[in-house]
Amino acid sequence: VQLQASGGGLVQAGGSLRLACEASEMRFIRYRMGWYRQALGNQREFVAQVKSDGTKDYGDSAKGRFTISRDSGKHSVSLQMDRLEPEDTAVYYCFIRPVGKGDYWGQGTLVTVSS
């Protein structure tokens, strides 16, 4: 399975970006799909995920500002990020976590929020 992430870029504080991640195939019945991020010098941080049953989870930094959605027909997830802050600057990584199997990761997309 290959993951292709897109949508990163430069935005001013208070602005919005939408990230997308598309999987080359989806052969898992039970899985989680979503995003982590890693800022320079920091550990990778959980952002959001959607499970195969449709439930969604958000990290503390994403609650109330970010929205994850899934397009099952296209094997993709999107992350709508609103009210961005300079602290959101990071490389955002898409992942698929099949239940009982190892993770698959995308190549990362850079989000830069200027103050």
C-alpha cells in the first residue's frame, strides 16, 4: 500500500489548509487512517484519525480546529485545518494502521504557518 499526501503549503496565522491522503489500495477491513505531524526538534504527534467504522479521534492540538473526513470510494482521507497557528508548523504524515498489522506511512507534506 502506498500513501500519497498533498495539500501542504504556506499560510498566514488564522488561515486554513486542507490536506489529502490517498491510498493506492485498501484491502483492510478494520483499520485506522489519519495524520501525525512532526515539528522540527519535536517528537511525532498524533493529529487525527478515522476508523473503519467511521468514528473519529483528534489530538488535543486539533480539537475544535481540524476536521478529518474519509472518502471510502477513493480510499482517501482529508484533513481540514482551520484557524491555523504558527505552532501548527510541521511535516504532516498520513498513515494507515490496519488492526493487527504494521503501519503504512506517506511521505509527509510540509505545513508552514507564518505569524
